[in-house]
Amino acid sequence: MNGVKFIRENGGLARRLPGSDYISGLIVYGEKAIEKTLILSVDELETMGVNAQENPVLFYHVSEFFRINAGAKLYIQTLLESDDDFADVKSLQNFADGTIRQLAVCDFKRPMTALVTAVAQLNAIAVELSAFNTPLSILLSPKVTTEDMTSLVDLHALKAERVAVVIGQDGAGFGNELATKNSSIGCVGAALGAISKANVHESIAWVEKQDLVSIAYPKTLTASESSARELDKIAFADGSLLSKYTSQQIQAINDKGYLFLIKHTGIVGTYFNDSYTATSLEDDFAYIENNRTVDKAIREINRVLLPRISGPAYIDPDTGLLAAATTNALEALCDEVLDQMARDGEVSGFDVQIDPNQKVLRNSKLEVVLKIIPVGTLREIRVKIGLTLKKD
């Protein structure tokens, strides 16, 4: 019908989200260099001279990040050449004053033959940053070829619990079009947005909350006559459509610990297959949400305990050990932090213990033991169903 049509758009007020769990970082290797900067919306890219023609990979992943989680904060940087040891991750975290909670590395020039080394290097950096109480989770989006899809290494055999590898990709929209010119563009921007959108205890594969399909990008950004809704048709990062794989082949890729896009029978939308990290499934930190929960606890406990550094610790004159008032005060500080996380549903429970039998006068060191009971994730629900003659 002829007439005036209105399309209501969201995000123009640039409202910010509460808290800081959404603060993210993105590094792209292989494009025109863009200096480190903080952006609050995709519109800021235009003022920086960043567009789909000159920095297509950065433009796309930033667009996807804010499409999934408008109102978040994103630190970005692009470099023309790949960094041999990913030192730029540390540099960007330092630039952000240690506030980045999750960071994506898109290196669509680095071959899959270097994946194991790259994962190990990134994990070592994350461990180093954690030692300075600035922990983060890292996503890696590597270059993937058709040949690579038949010889994927098993990520569960690695010991890199702070790194996840993303090999999903759009199959018919803007991402697919860019992938024809920039091989293996991936969907790490959407993955980063999903992580920043999720509460720290939530899996990015949560079907009820994390449908990745929302819009089709404007035709002005693409050369296509029509644009499909982004991530509605899905592929792997080599360009092969997921629909071309058998269920057994998809399961085999899943079992190796990669993150990619899937469909669920009985519900519309696109979702991540899981939230694996590159480590054994028996590891306490086998999933991104496990890492994020503990990382948040580390940051918050550090915040309340740091002011006590070089402060007095009173001693019971009769025993020479810590006075009860000292241990009780410190336990109360930790309790307050973890109790707030429990009230927010981020942990199921916790326990804080400070052994008073510590010789603080000898070495000025104090050990605090924190035990966190995490929130579980319903990865599989089994329903037994059958016919019967009666209910009992």
C-alpha cells in the first residue's frame, strides 16, 4: 500500500549500561592502522574515518558488537601486520586502565596451522594480566580455509582456559558479502557483544536470551540488491554453509571445543553452540562464564582489600596470632562483595575463611581463602516420554 512508513530506530540516546562487566576490547590485524581508542557507538566510526570500504573487518565487527549490545563500551585498535606475540592485547588493556573484561582478537591473516601457538600465547597474556588483578577473557577469530575444516585440532586437548576460538560466520548478509573480499571475516564481533551482554554467570548460548538475529544492514553498506537479516543464514568461517554439514559433522566440530552458530529445531533465531574455552571439559574453567564469574570476584575483592595494604593488623597479645577483630573485619569486607554477587544471582554461594593462626608479625603476609559455588548451566535436558495404560 502507498503511504508514509515509519521505522523506529533504537540507540540514538546512547544510554549507558550500569556496572562495568560489558567493557570490551577488539583488536583487528591485517587492516589500515587505527590507534587505540574508546568508542561508545558505531556512529563514532564515521568521525574517525572508519567505513566498510577502508576498514571493512573493523567496521563489521564493531557494528555487530553494538548490534548485539547497544550501550556497551568498546576499546578498539587495528594494525596492518600481525603481532608475533600478541603484545598489543596487554597494550590495549593498559590503555583502558585495566577495565576491559573481554577482548576479541580478529586475525584473518594468521593461518590455522599457527592456531595452537596463538592460543597458548594469548592464554599466557591473560594469565599475566590476571596476576596484576586485571583479568579478562579472550576470543580468537583465526583465518579458516575449507581444508582446515577437515583437520581442526581438538581445543580440549589444550590448556588455555582463558581463550575461546570462534569459527562461525554470517552466511547471506553483510558479513557474507565482506567475506567474499576479506576471507574468514568470522562473527567474533557478535560473540564479543553476546559476552558483554550476558551477566557473568550466563552462557552466551542461552536460547531464551541470546538470539543473534535482529536486523538486516542497509543496502547502502552492501552491493547486494537485497540484504538478508544478519546471522539468520549461518556458515563457518571458511564460507561453507552449516546446512551443507551432517548432524554428525557438526557435532564433531562442537566436540572439539569451537564456538560457532547453530539453529534449534522448534524456535526461530540463531544461537551459539556453547561457551567453551580451549581446555579440558574437566577443567573448572572450561566455559567462559566460569572465568568471568571468578574474574569479577577477583576484581571486586581486590577493590575492597587493596586499601588495607600496608595497614595495621592487630595481634592478640596472649597468643601472638591475629586478633579476632582483624580477621572478622577482613572477612566482612569479602563477605559483602560476594554477598552482592549472590544477591545478583551471579554465584550460588560462597565461603570466606581467614585462619587466625598466621604469623603476620614474621612476614607481614596474610592468606584469605575464598570458595565460590558457581551457578550451573542447563546444557542438556533429557525428557523420558512413552505411552502407558495408566498414570501410576
